[in-house]
Amino acid sequence: MLNLHRLFLLHELHRLGTMSAIARAHSMSPSAVSQQLSLLERETKVTLFE
């Protein structure tokens, strides 16, 4: 099952443009955002970033 929070972060990346912007907007560290999106890649077995 996909994690909805991770999907939301992917949506926020599209909307805000950078992981740093997501981190600032949601009181997270850029590293935490990156980790969550990496987990989403593993869950979906799809490369989200190059």
C-alpha cells in the first residue's frame, strides 16, 4: 500500500519545485523530505528522479 504522506510530498515537489521549499513549508529537514521520496521510489518501483 502506498503511503499518502509520501504521495503528498511528491505533489508538493511539483507545486513548490525544490525539496528545500517543501522542507520549509512543512517544518521538515530537506534530508527528511529526500528520504521520504526515496522510500516512495522503492514502494512504487518507479524512478521518480534522475
